[in-house]
Amino acid sequence: MMTAILERISTLSISGQQFRRLPQFLEEGFPKMPCTVKETDVPQLFREPYIQAGYRPTGQHWRYYFLSLFQKHNEVVNVWTHLLAALAVVLRFNSFAEAEDLSLEIRSLPLFIFVLSSVTYLTCSLLAHLLQSKSEISHYTFYFVDYVGVSIYQYGSALAHFYYSSDQAWYDKFWVFFLPAAAFCGWLSCAGCCYAKYRYRRPYPIMRKVCQVIPAGLAFILDISPVAHRVIMCHLEGCEELAAWYHTFQILFFLVSAYFFSSIFLDYKTRQEILFKRHGSLSIILSCGSFFGLVACSAITALLLQRKIKEELAMKAS
């Protein structure tokens, strides 16, 4: 009996010893994350005004930058705001699709394109902030990807506003050139941002902001014009459209617009008769097909400038 008790105590002692070593074993199983560094320890390209520390070191394995999603660093807020916004959009759209028994058809095609463009834009921005610190070429490449995502979102929004949210008075005046102009402004926004990133170095001159802000601003003004016109007329005439109020909030609080994402959904549900009265199936398909043309043009523009950057960095290294 005593022998059995001693054996049991020995077993517990060994088990306890193994248990005490478990955290160390787990710690060794995960990759060790390098500490963040000061601004003086990273190249000038990665430094941000007034941010003196919290930079991730360059030249690490890709795994480190992906895992830095869970590390405290100078980009962590940018990363998580885009990630959470993308998840919010996906969950909201999934909820709407299930409630409305939504399927991919002609009338819902612009809506699907809009959601795709929204998630693409947020994902591209997420990747830019998460992975740009690996190297100088990675920095340029992922920010170019980010700018492509912005142009995609701009045109996706224009499609949704054009087909679901415009009122008749606005439509009668602008329907001929609105989508071609929106596609051009989307590409111009991408090209302007990519060129400014390629051309200018710190300290940035005012022309950098001109190249970035003016095309993007023009695209926003054009893309939001169907909604803005409808909101203004609605408030002047005292209408009680719920979607008009959501559109108002979306314009005023653009940075948190995912919360008011349902405005497009309300227009989709209540204005389908207007959609088919104005547009035939072929017109909708061609308009949505041009979305992928814009994606290609923006991607080609970013790729050409990325190659220029790569050549310059190779020359500087040699």
C-alpha cells in the first residue's frame, strides 16, 4: 500500500514538473517577435512625422509581418480599423442577403460589385499597413495595391449610387456621362496617388498632395453626386425616406460609413422598379463589366510604376 502511494506521489511530481515546463514549451513553439524600434533605426522612407518609436524592423521574414497583426506597433490602429470594417461589411451583407434571399442576378449585380469593391478596398489598405515595413520595394508595392483598392471602391460606389440611389431629376441630366466619368476619375485617382508616391520623397512638397487629393476629391464629388442631390432635395421637400437619412449620415461621417452601410440595401429593396424602368439587362452587365476594366487599368498603372521603383532601388544598391 505504501509503495503504491509513493509511486502515485512520484507520478504527480513528474506531472507537475511537466506542467511547470508547459508554458516554456509553448513559448518556444511560437516564433519570437522582434521588438519595435525607434525612427532612427529604420530608413527615412518608413518614418512618419511625430512618430518617434514603435516601428517594425525591416528585413524580417514575411511571417513576422503577418503575425505583427497581434503586436503593438505604430500601424496597429490602421490595421485593425480596416480589418474590423471589412468584417463588419461582410457580416452586414451576409445578414441582408439571408434576410432577402439574395441571389446573383441582373438587378443585384451592381450591389454585389459594390460589396466586392468595399471589401477589396479595405483588404488592400489592411495589407498595405500590415506588410509595407518589410522592405522599400514592399513599401511601394503594397501602397500601390492600396491605391488600386481605392480606385476600385470609388467606381463600385458610383455603380451603386447610379443604379439604386439617384432620383429622376439628377438621372435625366447626368446619366450619359456619369459612369464613364466615374471610371476615368477612379483611374486618375489611382494614377495620381501612385505617381506622387513614386515621384516625391520626404520632406514632401505641396505637389504631392495636389497629385493625391485633387483626383481623389474629384472622384468623391462625382461619385457622391447622385446621393447628395437626392438628400438635398429630400430635406428641402420634407420627405421621410429612411434611406435619405442614412445617406446623410454616410456623407457626414464618411470615415465610419460602415455603420450606415444599410442605405444602399434600403435603396436596393425599394427602388428596383425604377432600376428596370431606366436600364435594360445589357446596360447593367456592360456597366458592371467596366468595373473589371478599371481594375485592370489601375493595376497596370501601379505595376508600371512599381517596376520603375524596383529599377531605381536596384541602381541605388549597385
